[in-house]
Amino acid sequence: MKVRRKSFAIIGTICLVASLALTTASAEQRTAQPQAAKVALTNVATAQNPTAGTAGPGGTVWIAERAGTIRVLGDQGLGEPVLDISAETTTDGERGLLGIAFDKQFTHFYISFTNLDGTSTVDEFAVSRGKLLPDTRRTVLTQTQPYNNHNGGDIKFGPDGYLYIALGDGGSGGDPHGNGQNLGTLLGKLLRIDPRGGTPYAIPSDNPFVGDPDARSEIWAYGLRNPWRFSFDAGTGDLLIGDVGQSDWEEIDWAPANSKGGENYGWSQMEGTHPFRGGVEPANHVPPVHEYDRTGLGCSVTGGYVYRGKTIPDLKGQYVFSDYCDGTVRSLQLENGKVTGVNDLGVNGGEVISFVQGCKGELYVLALGGSISRIDPA
């Protein structure tokens, strides 16, 4: 997160079926040329510094608040907290409760937060009939953080059923410890683990660095500065990462669904497609599919989702994203990993800190100041 300015069993099945329907979207839906979409933002709730959200059982949407509470979005706004870890986390710097995710069967729930010592922590809860079972809580993974910024913290389950965890380079500025390119640390990486396959987790045998004595086997991709928000396209399985830049360039990275992992996105030798402070471009550098400088466009990219909902046909297949400092909601038209168009959707979400994808594919915009808005047709 960059908060500076440059300056139930049956219920779970209901949402799972909807998710499968999105994943098996027809080829026609995936390849149709997008038209200019006309959208509006509909305020549906107000939260205390919302930071993340996820589709929940029964078509619900769960919202994380930075200080450590989680609430469920309903017709009357947010309900009372279903979880409160505010006594266990800190909001120092860019820290707090930063990510939440359900597994595909809605039988386990995961939270990503920085504890009172500033350590990035991923915990698991069992879920029964849509309710968390507090006594089942266990810690899955921890990573110490040298600074209070660039902690990453987003978590998602991929189409493969594994848990992906985004960690920033550790903070300060300019990656002073060289973590981005160092395969011996989890910092500056996107991780891929099997949280139910071992104690405290298992490493998938096809992770790209399994067997490499000089690399951590949890790593799926590296060369990331602060991958604050990432997502998987519910229609294709492709991966998109919004990686917050250092001084000049914000970037969005992409990997196809059939990727074997191991992508090097370049940090800190590169900032987007540009050498950083005399850095030399790595031979295996995977450049971003989109980058923008900070001339009037913001200072901190907020990655979003490829739209796979039904209410805005002209937006289908486009990647929706924003910037924390600018707030304009934009979209990328993508074709086989290439950007064929960049659209200003004509709405502003304020301090856009995150997007949430409901189980039917509709998108919500979270502003750190408190507003939760749904993207609707204009």
C-alpha cells in the first residue's frame, strides 16, 4: 500500500458455481473487441479505512478495514465485525490488515496483516456454514520486514487452487538491500504455496525454483517493488500485477495462464521499461504491459481486475485499475498480453486503495477515506 502523495457448505457452492461460470467464459466473450464503456460509481457503504475485499460465501462481499476488522457487505451497508484483530496489528507507515481471501470451496479463510512487530503474517481460519471458527486459527507464513513501507500484503487463490502472496521489497527507497533480484529472500516476490498441503504449508512441486539451492522454493515471480494489488482474470486465468513505482514510473505486469512462473519483472535494475539509477536490464526481464509516468496521472498504481460481470457489456474483458493519488478509474483493452487501448472511464473513486470482485464478476472500488462504491452502467 502506498499511502503517501507525491505528496455456509451450500452457500459456498452457490458462489463456486458462479465462479466456474466466469472461468469458462466463451471464446467469443474473451475475444470480442471492447467498446467505450460508460460507467458510474454507486456508493454502497462506508468503512473505516477499507484496504481489501473478497467474494464470500452466498454471494457476499467481505471487506477488510486497515486497523484490523472485517465486515460483510449487505443491503444496509457493512455489518458488525466478523473478525477483529486490531489488538494484534499496527497501522504504522503502510502497515495494517492488508489482504483477505477465501479458498475456492469457502472452507478456509485467510488474512494477511502486519503484526505488532511489523512482521508480514498470513493466518488461516476454518469456515463452517459461512462463519469463521476462531479456535481453528493458525499461522501459515511470516516474513520479517526491515521497514514500514513496501510490505505488499495482497493474497489471492489462483485458478490452480494454490495461494499466491505478494510481498514488497522491504521498504525504504531504491531497494537498499537488493531484495528484488535476490532469490534468497521472499521480499520483492510473488509467492505460490499450498496452505493445506503441509505444516505450516507445502510448496508445489512445479514451482519454478524448486531444487535450486540458491533460491527460495516459495517464489513464483520476482523483481517486484511493491506489488500492492494483483489478480487473476476470471475468464482466462491470466495474472496481472499492479507494481508501485519508485519515483517516475508506475507499471502493470502480465503473465499468461499457462506460465510456468519464474518471471523477472526487473526491479530494482529497472523501473518499468527504464533502467533505475544506472541499472542494467536483466537478460530475462519481462517488461510491463503498461506503464505511465507521474505527469498528471498519479503516484501509486492500484491494480484491479479484468471485468467479467454482466451489467456493463462494453467493459467485458478490460482490465480496470486506478491510482491512489489520482483516483481516476481507467481500463486497459488487452489482447494476448498486449495493450490495444487505454480508457478513462470518466469516474473518480478518490483515494483508490483497492478493487474487489464479487462472485458474479461485478467490481467494487475501495477508497482509503472510507467509501465503498460499485461500478455500475451509467
